Amino acid sequence: MYTSFTWAIDGQILGNQESLRHVFGNTGTHEVALRVVDSTGHATQSVTTVKVGVSDLLCDFELPASIIEAGQQLKLSSQVSGLPQEYFWKVNGKIVGTNAEVVLAFDKTGDYEVWLEIKRGKAKADSGKKLIFVSEPNVQLAFECPTTTTSGRSTPFVNKSVGPMLSFVWQFGDGQVSTNYSPSHCFTNETRVAQDLPVILRARTVTGKTLDSTPVSVRVLPFPPKAAFRVLKTPPYKVGMDLQFTNLSTGWIDSQLWSFDANTQTGKHAEVTLKNAGLMRACLVVTGPGGSTTNEQKLLVEPGSSSLVVSEAKYTPHRPRLQRDGTVTVMFKAVVASPNASVRWDFGDGATSDKLLASHTYHVAGTYTVRVTARDALEQENSLTLTLNVLPPLPWWCILPLYALIAFVIWALLIVPLLLNPFVLPHKIAILRSSNAYQLHQLAKRRRFAWVWPHSTIKIGTNQTDDIRLNINGGSGRTLAVIKRNFASQDYRLFPLEPDRVKLLEKYLAVIPAGEGRLLRDGDQICLGDETFSWTFQTGK
């Protein structure tokens, strides 16, 4: 039994199978050898010769389809014998290929005749004509793209069209076009509101026909705001320090969000107190119609120097004493290092307060230990202690000399001027009435001197005669009228300086001409024109 086979033609080994099929490529005599080996390892070889001649030329080809679409590729392979030397593929009499195979594509619809012609020397053969019908291509335009994009961002457009097409034109709705198969486009929207733009894909088929796709609306959002900020203070940053952050963001901004590790704020600018040493992450996110952007900085926070939260505490009065009602109110004030520190007072009698400026009323004399405790934002706190002595009230025999002194001062101010100056004579009593109150005025006169009770709104002076002069002022501070008393005639006369504003009220408003005095009687009323300054003047007995 044979275990191996070896075939060789013209000395060239072609295979080791038991049977061999071979096509000779040229004519002439060829030597064919077969070497076999049996199970015992014994080898035997057999050699024979084969004479190969030239056959007749035969030509044909297989047509895969007789109906194709314009632009569709059609591959044809020759089926020949007789060793042809030349190939000629023809379409409607025009040579379109010179190889054993050819790929055809038609750009116009219609009927086409295709045949193959082969030659070997003077011999030739052809396949005969075969008919091909080219129809209008089946084309479907389609593409994919995001329905929402942002101004300035590259937006991809993916062409999903089916069928043979020669060219594409993209129309993006903003006046820009592209002829790429699957382009990317950057839209621009400089407004504050979103814009909807129609995008259309236009294609031209192999037959020259133009097709448009269904428009796709793309919403273009405005440019997103650009987040930016800076720290007002320069490094080093230490625990306990208050940092201010200024927002430098640009663009259309609807909101902002500050983030400092676990602390968040939503104001335009931010302020934070550094509590922990190490790296602190400061982040700003700004949001607008076009989206959100983020800016982040990392700050190195160093340990801070320890300081007292409350450095001073004091109270007033310094020697509090119970009054006659048995109480005394003491004001307390604490000086703290941070305005955000919380303060708690313990007044020593069980009462407390959380105010920086506190007051407390004591009812019992004695010594009190007052403690104030302050805590800052870093949870650091310290306390100060005050010793407060509340004195008992003074006995009655200690207060009597004080009352006597007050009475003596009043007597000296009222009586002594009359005793010391015999020329001072009691004069008339004038009653001044306004819309708000009554005021009583005691008038006294001596030569070249006049005196009025304090807080009077009537100014009294003297001239070089014995007349008493009373200046009446209006709301503007100007003198509106003068009242003069003549000692010889013992009467009072009114002289207006602004007649249109000074009138005498009788049965009607009587205008007093300037420069002419009007005799005043008891009970006469004077109107100064300004409603807030209406006066009544009476002479007393």
C-alpha cells in the first residue's frame, strides 16, 4: 500500500495528492513524473510524456443581470479557450476594455449592446451581442446630525444617503455650504436667544438629476458664557483670613454657582473665611442660554496665627449704684476680632444676653462676676471675666445737700438780677401762640437792655430811645414785622417789613402798608402769611 505521492511536470513538483488535474499553458511535449512510496519505505517512480497542441478559439461571457441602474457597476468575466492573445470588450461598438475582465458603469438610462471579441494571430472569435437595460437609479438622501448645538462648537453631519450620486452640497441655513461627503460645521449665534436653522442635503445623481433631502432643523444656542474669576488678596493665604472673589466671567449669564470645597454661594461675587489648612478648591460655574462653563483654581492655605476672639470687655457706669427705685442699669461692650463672631454674656445673677452691646438691670447690691464668651467662624473661642461691684443707694441725708444746692442756683438766677439792678422794671406779658404749642414770655425793660425767657421765638431789642422793639421772624428766619412800644403814648404799633405776608385779622384780612404802623389792641391777631407761623399777640395787665 502506498503512503505518499509526488507529481512533477517538466521537473516542477505540482502536488502530493493521489490524483492531479492540470491545465497546460503552452503547446509542445511535456514530461509528467509520479513518484510513490509504500508502507515499507520502498519508492517507485513512473515517467510519461504528454503532447499539447493548439485548440480553436472560443469566446463567451456571462451577463450577471440584464437590467441595472444608472451608476451601478457591472463586472464581466470572459469564458474563452484557444489561448487568445487580445481581448476587446465593446459597448455599442465602442471599446471599453482590453483585459480578460471588465467593470462597466452607465451614467445614462437606455439599452446598451455589449459583446467580447478575442484574437490570436489572425484567428479571432466573438461572443455575440448581449443586451443590457439601464434604468433610473434608486436614490435615497438621508443624513444624521445633532438637533441642538452651541454657537462656535464643531457640529458633525453624517451622510446616510443610498444610491449612486456624483456630488453633494450641504446647505446649513446660515448662508454657508459644504461639498464634503460628511462635513463638520461651526454655527455662529451672537444673540441671547436660540436660533432654529434648516439644514438641507442636495445631491446630483449620475444621470444629472438634482435631489433635495428633507430639511432638518438644528437649534443653535448662543455662545456659552466664559467663566473667570480672581482673588482680591495675594498669597500667602492663612487660616482665619477672609478672601473676596471677583467674578470676571463674560458672555450671556443667567446664574452663577461658587463652590469652595463644601461651601457653595450663588451671588455674583463671593467671600469665604478660610477654616482649614491645605489645598482649597475654588470653583465657579456660570450658566447662560448657551450652556455652562467652569473655572477652577486651587489655593494653598497655610496655618494661621492664633489670636483672641474677644480681646476686651468693659462696662459703664464704672461705679454703678442702686437708685431710689432699687435698680441700676449697666451697659456692657465687648471688642471682638471678627464681625461675624458670636457673643454670649453671663451677668452673674443668672441672666444672659447674646448681643455685642448688652445692657442689664441689677436689683440687689453686691459683687457680680460677669463673663463674656466669643466664638468665631473657625469655632475658636475665648472668654474674659469682669468683677462688677453694685453699690447700695445713698441715704436721704446724703441727697438733701444736693437738692439745697439746686434750689439756691435757681433762686440766684431769678431773684438776684432784680435785687442788683433797681432800674429793671416789670413790663407787659406777651402770649405767643403757634399751630403746635403756646409759649409764655416775660418781658422786662431797662434803658438800652431787654431780656426774654430762653427758647423764645420773638427777639426783643432796644434802640437809642425808650421804645421797646420786638422782631417777629417767619419760618425762613427773616424778620417779617416789628412791634414797637412808645412809652409816651403807652401804645403798641405793628410795622410790617413784608406787607404781602403780614396781615391783621379783623372781620377780614387787612393789609398793613409798609412804613405805616397799625395800633394794636388787646386780643388782636397777627397773620404772617405762612400757615405754620400764625401768631396771637396780647398785651397783659
